Amino acid sequence: MRFAVIVFPGSNCDVDMFHAIKDELGQEVDYVWHDTDSLEAFDAILLPGGFSYGDYLRTGAIARFSKVMKEVVKAAEAGKPILGVCNGFQILLEMGLLPGAMRRNESLSFICKPVELMVENNETWFTTDYQQGETITIPVAHGEGNYYCDEETLARLKANKQIVFTYQHNPNGSLADIAGIVNEAGNVLGMMPHPERAVDELLGSADGLKMFQSIVKAWREAYVVNA
């Protein structure tokens, strides 16, 4: 399986993501610059955290216009797994690939610490190696991770089981304790916590590794077993 780590000006978690895939997961991975015009060679797309374009205007607001994002949309429509972490989640929201928006943390302060998450849906591309209701520890590092959507959207997220992760102890004021959501098709996940920073016990937790293992397992079942 071959992963693409999209790199924008201001990305700073791309190296962590690359390491998680190459050294911990043992899969092929390449850095892909923001002006790339094709992602056809890749099986999964990863949008890392950081401060794309300095977070000018709004988080993710400029990155959404990068040439590569048209290819990310095509990949999403083709059913490829796409994971956006932190700033990557913010970009997916700006693109409209996921519903809702991000606001400043309720404390108006940057938060950087491990948090406990509840696995609300273990039937997605990203969560099959977790148990339903399992509590996992993944670090957060953001200033604008306060997820918000209107009541109609929230009701739809709940009805479609699109809320994948919730905070056990909400660190940022996020609506309904939401830490991560998936699109209706189930192949695009956005989350504020950083699973790529939790892939080895030396980092304090290896709970994030199961997410990447889930992606590989789902991909093999979809494209290798049935080939």
C-alpha cells in the first residue's frame, strides 16, 4: 500500500506522519508537495498538522485552494481513504469534504497534551482495529480545535454514525465533545488529535498505530483479497 503525505508551506507534522507510516507501519510513503497535479499513484492520502500558509484568514482557508486539493477531492470521490489531522482536518472542513467549522479553543489558549478519546464507531476504514467504546490516548496540539456545526448537521452526524471519536474530558469546548468525524461514505476522516504522535510506547502511547493498521487492513480487504 502506498501513502501520500501532503506538504503545504507551514506544515510541521509531515515528518511525524512519514515516520509513522514508513518506520512503524512498514508501508510505502512519499511526501507530496502542494502543487502536485495527480495523486493517482497513491492508495491513501494523509493531510498532516501544522500551520499551512501561516493560518492566515482562517485555519486551512488558503490551503484549500492549492492545486493538490482538486486531486484530494478526486481521490475522495474514488473511495480512497483520506485522513486529515489537526490542520488537515481544518482543511477538509474548508473544502467541504467534511461538514462543520473550527473555532478558537474555548480557553483562547493553545493546548498541547495527551487526551483520552472514546471510539464511537469502529466500523470505518480507520477504526476496525479498535473496539467499540474503547478508550484510547492520543495527544492534541492546537489553538483552533473547537468543532462546531448547526443542530441539523449534528443530528445528521449522529444518525449516520459519522462521529468517530469523542473527548472523554473536552479540552477545547468542541460541540458534543467531538474529536473526529467521517464523511457519509466513510472514507474521509478528520480529527484534531494526532495519531501519528502515538505510534510507539516510547512516545507515551501506541494507540494511534491501530488507526494506520486499520487503513491497511481495510485496503487489503477491498482491493487485494477481492482482486
